[in-house]
Amino acid sequence: MAGGRHVVVVGGGIAGLTAAWVLLRDGDPGLTVTVLEGASRVGGKLRAGSIAGVAVDEGAESMLARRSEAVELAREVGLGDDLQPPATAGASLWTRGALRPMPRGHVMGVPGDLEPLAASGVLSPAGLARIPLDHALAPHRYEDDVSVGRYVAERLGHEVVDRLVEPLLGGVYAGNAYDISLAAAVPQLLPIARSGGSLVAGVRALLDAAAERPAGPVFMGVRGGVGRLPLAVAGAVVAGGRGSIRTRTTVRELERTPTGWRLITGPTNAPVPIEADAVVLAVPAAPAARLLRPHSTVAAVELSSIEYAGMALVTLAFRRADLASMPAGTGFLVPPVDGRRIKASTFASNKWGWLAESDPDLFVLRTSLGRAGEEAVLQREDAELVADSLDDLREAVGLAAEPIDTRVTRWGGGLPQYAVGHLGRIACVRDAVERLPRLAVCGAVYEGVGIPACVASASKAAAEVLAQLAGPYARPVH
């Protein structure tokens, strides 16, 4: 690759920052990278904050450790010594009027072991009695994509979906199980669906195979909050002098040039062009569609069809002395069918040892509110969301104390919805983008909403751009 090349990354979330870091790490020493972020801060949906004087996450608080990409990135940027697994385990479900243990032996709520499920009390006797029919049902092979909710309900009944699958999927996507793609969201179940056999037996086989693999933490956090990760990556990007980050810089247009791309920023009456040999788009579907529309109608149309869900996080700090008691474990999920206001609560001071060490006299927990189609929740006043959270916590765990500090964080349109057919839409987008020279896309909309998936998506985009820069400039394919 010739020296002096310049790559612009549009978007300063974890995907964009990772793409910039990989470009600088693996590219020619003469390569320079500029990250353009429209907001006033980098990090996207990962954000570190504080409450009552202690650090907390205001976005995602953990990352899947059984996928190595995010943990490896954290180590590369100097956070290796601060990686910590949860200090405790044991989540619950607040359903059917009580806090009940999350039954062991499931894949995204789909049971493979009925004994702990029966003991948990999560399902009614009728719901439990429906599950064994799975073995007697005639084989049905799902050749095309199907929603998680439809597939599981047809095999095991609606109660399994409503009280087990829905709250777990909702915690990841803030969506509806009856709308979310099986192939995109729970791909490990797809071979079972395509075989047409027993779902319970298939899940049991998956669990048996997992038990044979080396044990280790499922999730990992970062001392001081996962929100430190994008800041550490940003620091690594600018440390060597070849990378720069500009916030409050929205890209309004993307133009082709004879050897690359021109990005138009600044106000419409005083546009500021930025020349680039290559571009990585690491932004949500809507802005990506807007920038790609003049160059690929197919990519723009497919991206524009992807919907997003918003949610709000309420963080509450209490004096431990004011709490009569709090349940053990990491917190609880709430099935939408139970009609509660909150959809989950995390007992952060139980879950993260570093948080308990920061102030042993403080107890921090948080709740989440809002699912797909519930955008009105985000319009409510902070005090109303706090009051709703406290009312539900009072009923769920008997919490009677008043918080000494509160914090409300809204993530409007934060989570892409992987609707049925999502993988096909993304395949169309990728095929269209591949026809555009020296341009790549990455982020949560493409290969997964979790941090490791975003890191992997960004690494792939960076590798694609570096490969294209190593060869001659190719004219667009129409």
C-alpha cells in the first residue's frame, strides 16, 4: 500500500472507533485516519457516568466474554487489568406475581431441561403440560426465516415465549419475540428449525455440547464501567499522531471523486469538504441510507426499512443502611405479558465487585423501561420514570427506601430490530456496498447488537478497506 493514504470513519461509537484503531494498527505507517462524530462525545451507546459519587454505566454494562473480540480489544487498549466478571450470578424473573429464579438449562429462554423449569414456577401447569407435545408434533421444516416467537410457540406453546423468551430477547433488542428473526437473533436454533425435529431435544443437545467446552465467565465487565472502553480505544486512535477524532461534525453528503471520496460537513451555507481515499460508514441504518442513496438505491432502500427501538435507563442510588434487605443475585427480568412498567432491574452493587468496593455504604441499582412501539415512554419526565421504577421495585422486592440520587438516560432509536428476513436485507446491502470502491460499512445493524459483534463487524470493515487500498482504484460497478 502506498503511503500517505487517508481514511475517514463516519461514526464514533464502538464500531467506528474500533475500525479506526484496526486501520491504524494494521495499515501502512503512512496511513492516517479521521473519525467524524456528529454528537458532542464518542462512545455511541456506551457511556460512563456517575451517581452519588461513584462511576456507573449509562448504557451497556457488560460484554459477552465467550466471544473474544471485545475482551481482546480491551486488552489491546490497556484495560486488561480492569476486566472483571460479575461478582455473583443468579437472575430472576418477576412474573405471575412473584420473583422466581431464572430456570437453568435454556437457550435464550427455550428450555432443554424441564425439571428446573417446573421447579421455578415461571409457567402455569397448563403451560408446562403443553411443552411435551413438542415430541409428538409432526415434523415441520422451516426452510425460510421465521420469527423466534412463532417458531417457539408452535413447538412449545405461547407461555414459553411470553414468560421466558420474550424477557430475554427484550433485554437484548428491546423488541417483540414475534417480530424478531430466528436466523439473525438466535442462529443456534436455526438448524433445529430446519431439521423439523423436537425443539427441546435440540436445545438439550446444544447444552450438552456447551458443557463439554472449557468453562469460563459468560460476561465480562470493566472496573469503572464498560463506558471506559470506547474512551480507551479513542485514546489509542489519537496516541500515535496518525489518528484524529472530530466531534460535533455531521457528514451531510458523500461524493465520489476520481480516486476516492469527498465528505461534505459543515452548515449548508458554508460546506466543508474532506477528501478521503476510503470511507468506513459506522453509523445507524438511517444516516447510512441517506449517505448511500446517491450511490446505491438498493442499499439505501434496504437500510431504510430497518426499524429501531428506544429505551430509558433509570439508575438509583440508596444508602445501604436505609435498605431493609435486597435479594441476592444480579437482578430480574420482567415479561411484557405481566403488564409492569419496568422491563428489567439490575442490582449493580451485587453484580459488580468494583462498584461495591467504591462505596460499601452505597447500593446502586438500575431499571430499564421501553420496548419497540413504546416510544412514548421516552417522552415522560425524569421524575415520572423514577416514580414508575420505585413503584415496581416496591412491589417486586419490597423496596421502601428513597434514593439519595437518581439518573435517567434515554436511548432513542438505540437498538436495531432484526425483523424476519433481516439477514437477506443485510446481504443485499453488503452486495451493493461491495460495488462501491473503497467503502465499507459496520455496526450493530449488520452482524449483531452486542459489543463483541460490533467489534468484529468493525474489524472486518477495516480489513476490507485495507485490502482495497492495497490494490488499484476500481471504478464503481453498476
